[in-house]
Amino acid sequence: MSPLSLGIEGPVLAGKSTVSAALALRFESRGIPTIVAPDFADAARHLGLTLPSITPRDRTEEMSAVEFFLEVDRLRRPQSKVAVVILDRTCWTLIAHAYGLAAAGGVNAVADVRQCVLLNGLVPHALVYLDVTHEDQLSRSQSRGPLPAPLLDRAFNDAFRNAFDRSRTEHGAFWVEAGRPLQATINLVDNFFSGMISSL
């Protein structure tokens, strides 16, 4: 039986990796075997793969990058038997990224990306979206190294967020305002996912 896949989404610097790691520790402490699948970029590096450009030059290059990350999504999932896999980013990121690129003046391949992603069957069983303001992103970026364009671009992130907002009926994400204290964010996500686990 495949593990229950729980996705954590949000823009850059929303706290996805931190929340994922904290949840895995909590689930393990309750006797629920859990693995965190690292975000696409980290997973690709662990696999020894070279990342495609974050800003493709044309539709062909963007679709090639999407196929690359869909394969990374397959490969990053656990081979051992676990009850739960927490996905740090999901296939929905690829769609939202396409919207962001188009809004920031890049390639507009949204329709092709959506079709490609949703045909691949990698949609998580449940999804949380960690929502942070652009101002929070900029503030948090001060303690990080430089991030590649357009990840901190307002137009990109507004479109990224709006992509998740407009597709709520498809993915059913539970939205969490992640500008609150970290433990409060973790508790909210824990309550949501734990309710889902206990209902199975």
C-alpha cells in the first residue's frame, strides 16, 4: 500500500522545510513512520542531477524543466515502507511557477504545464498552503543568501499565490497564515494532517 502523501506548499521562505521537519518528528513520536521528501531542488542535488534554469527561455525549455521535476518528484518518494510521506513542495508548485513566470514577463506555457502535471498522477492526498506576505518574504530573505530571480519578485509571487487560490476546488488546500509564530503554524498544520490520518 502506498504511503499517505501530505504536501506542504507556499512561496519561497514560507517555512515549508521547517514545518515539514517538525511534523515528521511529531508523527514519529506518535508511532507513525514518516519520511520527508525534500523539495525538488534539494532532491535533484541529492540525486546528482543538474538543475534546469529557473527562468526558461522558451516553451520547449520550460516543458523540459517540468518533465525533469516530475521525474524528480517520482524519485524523491520513499522506497521503504512508511505510513506517511511529507512532500516539501508538490506538483502544484510546477503549475504555480508557470503562472509566476508568465506574470513576471517570462514564457507563458501555463496551459501546457497544467496539462502535463495533472496527467502525471502525482497529486498528494492532502495539501497545506503556507501563506506569507511579500513583506514577510523580503524580511526573511535578509537572513538567507541571495535567491535567484524571480523568486522574490512581487509579480511572480502574487501570480504564484493566485494560482493556488484559483485552483482551490482542485487541490482542496488548507490555507495557513504563516506569518504567525512558528509553533502556532506547526500546530495548525499538525491538527489538519492528524485529523486526516486518524480518519483513515
